[in-house]
Amino acid sequence: MATFITTPTKTPSDKSASAMSRKHPHPNPNSADSSVRSSRFEAYNRLQAAAVAFGEKLPIPEIVALGGQSDGKSSLLEALLGFRFNVREVEMGTRRPLILQMVHDPSALEPRCRFQEEDSEEYGSPVILASAIADIIKSRTEALLKKTKASVSSKPIVMRAEYAHCPNLTIIDTPGFVLKAKKGEPENTPEEILAMVKSLASPPHRILLFLQQSSVEWCSSLWLDSIREIDPTFRRTVIVVSKFDNRLKEFSDRWEVDRYLSASGYLGDNTRPFFVALPKDRGTISNDEFRKQISQVDSEVVRHLNEGIKGGFDEEKFRPYIGFGRLRDYLESELQKRYKEAAPATLALLEQRCSEVTAELDKMDCKIQATSDISHLRRSAMLYAASISNHVGALIDGAADPAPEQWGKTTVEEQSESGLGSWPSVTADIKPPNATLRLYGGAAFERVMHEFRCAVYSIECPPVSREKVANILLAHAGRGGGRGVTEAAAEIARTAARSWLAPLLDTACDRLAFVLGNLYDLALERNQSRDSEYGMKSEKMDGYVGFHAALRHVYNRFIKDLAKQCKQLVRHHLDSVTSPYSQVCYENGFRGSFGSSATSFYKFNQASAGSFCLELTDGGPAACDEIMRDQENIPPEMIGQQTTPGKAAEARGALRESQMTVPETPSPDQPCDAAYAGVKKELGNDIGARKWVSRLTGNNRNTDHVRVQNGGSLLFGDTGSNSGSAYSEICSSAAHHFARIREVLVERSVASTLNSGFLTPCRERLVVALGLDLFAVNDEKFMDMFVAPDAIGVLQNERQSLQKRQKVLRSCLNEFKSVARAL
């Protein structure tokens, strides 16, 4: 039995070898092809080292060791290496994977171990002391985890071991599964380990070596289901029952041990596990003594099965799977078989990767050369900026690509992401049509405009204290004249409009700027997708981070400047309509403020349903009707008020009734005359409205009839009138003035100003603005976008790295060509 233990590259001659199952055939290699196998193994080892160093994803056949913590993976690795290095003491399998490249070298009477340098394909100096191996593994693990601030890492440590008593075998040792994190570790460490191991074991070119203690029954295995998720049929899984000697004492009859060895009912008929026991003595012994103990344990296990079990065991069926030596030889043989099968595909993949790396190198050379060709850079950058500008214009005019479902935003998302939230001073829940649809570009712009209209029309003239009314009214009374009440109401309305509408105008500009600012990323995506869709070879500026940053900055500044200009323009319009010299409150159109203006606003809202609030969300017209019925967004005093025909004579008669003497000292609480007493009723009364308008805003002839008597006092009422007050009259009149100012501002000024202030410049001036800022500069300043400090050095380093990768891949390619010729 010791024969095949000390000769790892040979398979023992055994009469039962032919009985091995089809899934795990026992190897019987010919010594004549040992040199070919050795060269093939070396070629894959070098390719694996290159893949780890450069992050290449190559389907190299590899063995991945999996299992729970304390299931014997570390002991198995030491047995395969043929010497101990106390790997279990550092628990290296719990933090980083370890790739063990075992190379059978008859001349290496002592182990020669070297670690691959981090982020390099080069190996360091040989490690003299075996005990230092554990320290290197521990220090490298801790350094990487500290750098990445993680509890585990999938970046492997690569160790190459050359030894006369190890097989040609490569195994990736993974972190052991755990149920609970250790003290001081994050609670999600078990989940991270499981996810990392699954990702390492998932590639189909990898062989899974799953270990489980013999004391665990198959039906209660904690990790077998996890392996089954990766490889449902165990087609590429080798199952190893570790610490088999602990279970032997439980068997007394042949049927018991045969039933256990068959694992029927749990693993399937075609899956045969290996049963392995290793020395338990962890004392300090020589490497020769360690290997001798391994051989002795194998012999003792077989002897116990033959002599300690009544009737023995089915040796012909199960002997090929019992003992560490059989497992080692099978793994080496299986890996060599996979190497041979994968060689043609690996050769083709290497040729492809060499071509790709060569193309990357050519691209890098062009980039380095371009840093000295300023005219070429200018042309490419100008074409790219023009393309982005064109895509912005297309998105404003209306486009459905990229997908609105992914790139568009709802009204709530716009409010949240812009940081503006709801409309200032608006307590009503403003829900414009299509609020739940994901829109961008021109569609989102129009939705914000309608949302602004709804917000403005939801605000009424705020209540005014009696003190404010008295201060304004008495001041006008002191100046004399007969329009004190009208002027006081107009001044209150103008002040309210400036205070309440100005924040809404600023918010509208900011929201529209946010919508247009988002178009930059959409234009980038649209430009990239169009190039790939039509196979166009447009100017590629991907690698120039400085240029892209400058282009984005200039675009954002352009939109910000537009928002600033639009704020100034709409504020100018607000100042105009709220100026004391403005005739908005006195023009003839205001005669219908209780009737015709309400009708016009009602018509506007109905027109909005067709033009501005085309409802496309679920519910269609019904949803739009519900919005139209929402009185929070429609001035209630304006709806349904129309001038009744045929009442002009009565209105003119009311003017004569108003020529009466009033007390000398006016008061906001003083009763009004009969004509004024019905002011509350006038809100819904056409005749009253006309009388009120005629009295307050009639022509100069009617105004002249108002006489100021008894020292210049104002006319507030006469005897026998219904109770009322100048305060209520002024508040009512101010509300109507406010509504008129609001309507004129929104419908005559703001809408057209925002459209021409935002959209027209984006369509017509964006490309010019970008060009002036980015390209109307001298060459030195222009090149700052492309050649940052040390940028040439960075490009040169990348080029050297590509050249190194190209050299290694070509070397591997030549090796595999030689291997392929020998197959």
C-alpha cells in the first residue's frame, strides 16, 4: 500500500481498478506521456498565474475545495502537499481563497514554495521555512481586508509548491462555510462567505471537491443542498467523506458498512463518494514521518473493513474509493484529463485574447499620439459636442428613446430629486395630469408648466388685518380724491401678488432647469446607443475624463444661466403688473373680473384639458375631469359668474345714488350705503358686481360725481342701509384685483417667457455656447482638458501594462500550440 503513497504520479496496479464506476474511472496512465502531461500542467499553471495577475476570465480547468469549517479541508491540502505548514492555525480558508499550484519535481527533496506577487504574474523568492507560509498567508489576508474594509475577499492568494512528494495538481481552497460569525466580525459574514464560494464554484469548467465529516448523516447535511444548487446532478462534483475512521467503530456487519458506503437514496446511483481518514497527531514530526502516517492510516482503514467487520465489505465495488491515496490519484488524473480536453478551446481563446489585447494596445498608442495632434482633438471634440447638442434638441422636441420607463421621472421624483419639494406657500395637493407617468424632455417641461399654472391658481388673495387696511385707506383719504377705496384694494392686491407669486415663479424656473439639466445624461445615452445601433464610427471620446467633465460643467452652467435670466424676466413681468402705474386693475377688461374674467379662466381650464392637461394616465378623461373638478386648483369665486344682459341702465342709475355726504372721519368698520351693503351678495350677483365695478372703476365722469365734503372725508354709506363695512369691501375688491393680476401675469407673460427663455436657447444657442466655452481658447488651455498633470505618464504606464499582458499571453499561446501538437 505504501507503494502508491510514495509515487504520486503513478497509479497502483489493482485488480479492482476495472470496477470503478463510469463517473470516476480509476486512472492508469502510461509513463511514456509523462513529459507531455508535465508540460501541459506547466502551461496551465502559467496561464492560471497570468489570469490571476491580469484579471483574465479564462475557462481553465480547476479543482475548487468546498466544505464547512472543521470538515478537514486544510488537513487534506497538507496531505496533498506532502508536508505540514500549520495552515489550520491561521484559518486561511475563512477569509481569502488560496490557489495551490502543486508541481511534482523529483529534484526537490525539500519543498520549494513561492507566492505570486499581488497584481503581478511574477513569483517572489522561495520560502525557506514551512512555518513561514502560514505567516505570509495571514499577513496578506489581513492587509487586503484592511485595504478593502471587508470581512472576506474573493481575490485569491497564489502559492506554487514544488516538491518531489506532491502530485501535479492545482486546487483552489475556499473559505469554510460557517453558521455564525466569530466575535468581532460582521453578522453577515456567513452569508458573504456562502455567496463568494458559490461564485467561485459556479463556472462550469471547475471541478468541485466537497468535503463532509463522516459523523454527519446525508439526510441532515448542512451544506449538501448548497452544493446541489451549484451542481444539481453532481456531474462535476467529487464528494469526500472526511474523518472516516471516526465512523468505522459504528459498523459491525457487512450490510451496514455497504449501505453506508453506497450512500444510496441521497447522492444518486451514479455518484460515488470517496472515504478518507488522515493522521490526527498534530505534534512536530518530519515530513517523511508525516507521509508515513498517512500511508499507515490508509492501511489501517482497509484492514479494519476486512477484519473488523463481520463479512468484510464489497471490496470490488468500494475499494477504489477508500483511502487518501486513491483520492489523490483520481484528482490528478481527472485534472489532467480535463486539461487535455480543454486544450483546443483554450488555444482558440488565447488567440482571441491576444488579438483583443493587441487592439487595446493599438488604441492606447493612438490615444498617446492624439495628445500631440491638437487639430485632430479639436475636430473630434467639436463634433462630439455638436452631437450632444443635437440630441438635447431632439429630446426637447419629443423623443421616446432612450426608454422613458428607465430614464423618465414622475412628478414626485422630480420634486424629490431636484430638492425643491412642493410649491412654496401652496397647501393644496397639486396633481397635474400625467403626474405618475415617467417623462423627460419637452413632455416633462410642459407638465411642469401646467403644474405651475395649477399651483398659481390655487392661491387666493390672503386675508389682510384691519390695521393694514386702515393704514392704507386713511393714507389715501388724506391725499384727497374719490378713489381711496379702489386704490387701497389695488395696493393690497399688488402687495399680495409680489409676496405670494414671486416664490412660485422662482420655483417654476428651478424645476424647469432641473428637467433640462437631466437631458445631458439622456443625450449621452442616446448618442452611445445610436452609434452602436447603426454601427457608426463617430468620434470616440470615452477615455478623456477631463473633456467630459468640462463639457458637463459648461452644459450645467448654460442651463443655470438660462434659469437666472428667466427668473429676472418673470420678476420683471411681476413688477410690471404690480406697479402702481399699471392699469391691469382698472382696464376695461377688469369690468368682467366677476364675470368675463371668470369665464375666460373657466375657458382656459377647459382648454387646458385639451392642450395643456392631456391626461394619458390610467383613467383617461375621467382622471382629467376629476382634476378639473378639484376646487383647490380653480378660483371658486370665478366659476359661473357672468354678466347678465340688459342690466346696463340699472347700473348707470346706481351711480346717482352714490352722491351722498359721509362723516368726516372714515373708519374701516363704518357702515356702507345701500349700494355698498350688498358686497357679499355681489360675489354671485351680476347686478351688484356691475354696480361695484361702476362705482370703483368707472370713467372719470362718474368719478367726478363723488364729492368730498365735511373736510374731505370719504363716502362710506348712508342712513337706512344694510350693515356692512369698508373693510369687507376692500378685502373683496382686493381679492378680485389679485385674481386679475394673477391671470394677466400667467396667461399673458410667464408662459411665453419661460418657453422662449428656456427652450429656444437650448435649440438654437446651445452648440454655440458649448463651442465658445470649450474651443474658443488657445491650444495650451484646450489641452488641459486632455492632458492633465502626469496624464502622459499614466497613459505610458497603461501601455506598458498592456505590453506585458500581451507578452505573457503570447508566451502562453506558444506553449499551448506546442501542447496541441503533442496531443
